[in-house]
Amino acid sequence: MPPSIDPATDPSADRPALDLLDAYLEARWDGRDLPLPDDMVGDGGDGAGELVHWALGRFRSIPCEPEEVFGRGVGSLLTEFRSRRCPWNAAALRLLGDVYAFAATGPRRQEDWARDVLAVLHRAVPDPRGWVRLDCDRNNSARHAVPAYPFDPPAASEFPDRLYRLEWEAAVAALAVMAEEWQAEPAPVRSRPDRDAVLADARTLLDRYGPTARYWTNATAAASNPAPDFLAAGLQSTRSHGFITSAYLGGLDLLEDLGLIAVTDDEVGVFWSFGAY
């Protein structure tokens, strides 16, 4: 079985190697032909070093041709590498890896946390812990026209008019329903046999931010109630103040969205689901 990092240990000493390999695999997945950095491989052993050596061995075994086979192989390896790097990554990929969603965390640097959220939406800051981000539009050419694509967020001063506070369990449910599709969802979370597992993954993601985190959403159901029943409504029945662009780019209309923001003294977490046609 491929190695995983024990969540009870601190792999911080090996984080540079993990971050470097993650960035390298992502670049190769994106189609960039880069040489393997000379200093990528450490001394090996347990934990992070073992994971790096395993991933490099797998990478070297992927056929270079045809190009699409190589791309699929690297993408699959990157997903597994990230999942094994930490439980938070694994939960994020299980919950949101198969839908059109954005998930990223950035540092909290300003008193007005809306400015820190904007930095995340504009891809201007990395994850403070080096954990996974889900952002299929990071290299989308549409960002030449709309830099934060698929977002067209309001100014920080307008956030109070677009966002509402959420209680913890409502935040968990809002994140859980992002595992659904906006249209023709055959299995809403509320009726799935793995409903409890979906909610557990959502809790794992929000546990990162600790017991003092505050949560905000653009869902209008929270305007008069900080604990709306997102599970009962499902994604298709959720209405919100839009943070997405109205521009028609690349043959895609963005018409619906649901967002969740977690705010702590040190981090801001941003989770968003998009309805596109």
C-alpha cells in the first residue's frame, strides 16, 4: 500500500520537499515540460520522505507517450499524492473533487478579512499550510479578461451587503451540499446512502479553522436565519447574492453560485460551488 503521512506526526521538516513535488506534478499535469529538480529527493525514511520517494517512483513509471495518457497518469498520481499527504486534503478531494467548485485557504493578514478573501479569489496567496486547493480555473484563459474568473467579486466594502453569518452546523451543511450538481442532481446529499460520510468530510474541512471560527455565506436563506436547512433545500433550491462573473467566456455561462467563508485570526477559508451551462 502506498505510504501516508501519520496525522499525529509533524512533517514540517519535510514540507519543502512535499511542496516542491506538489508544484512539479501540477506543472507537468498542466502540460509544462520541466526537468525534475535535483534537490527534490530527500533522505527517505518514514513519513513525508517516504511519501516523496513513493510518488517519484510512480511518476517515473508513467509512460511519456501518448501525451493524453501521460496527462491522465500525472493527474491521477497528483490526486493520490495529495490525498495521502493529509486527511484534510483527502476530505476535500472526496467531497468536491468531482464537481465544479473552488476551495482554497489563505492567510489572515488584515483587520478587514474581506481583503484577505479577495486575495484568495485572485489567487494572490498560497495556502499557509501547503494543503490542497481545488481550482480548475487557475490556468483558464478567461482570466485574461476576468482576472478572478469565475469570480467577479464585489469590493471589500460591499461584502456586508452580500454575506450573512452562519452557525457551525449550517456551515457544515452548506459545504456538504456543494457535493451536488446544480442541475439534474440524481442524488441530493439528504437522500444519499453515504450522507453521514459526506457530512463527516465537510466537518473535517471546517475543523481546520478551529472552534472560534466565524462562518459567512452569500445564500439569501441566511439573511433572517443563521441556521437554514441547506440539506433539506439542496443545492438546486439555494438562492444567493452572486460573486461570479456575468461574462460569457469560453462558451460557458455562469448563472448560480453558493459560497462559504471561514474566518479565523490566522486564516480565511473560501469554498464555492458554481452552476455553469
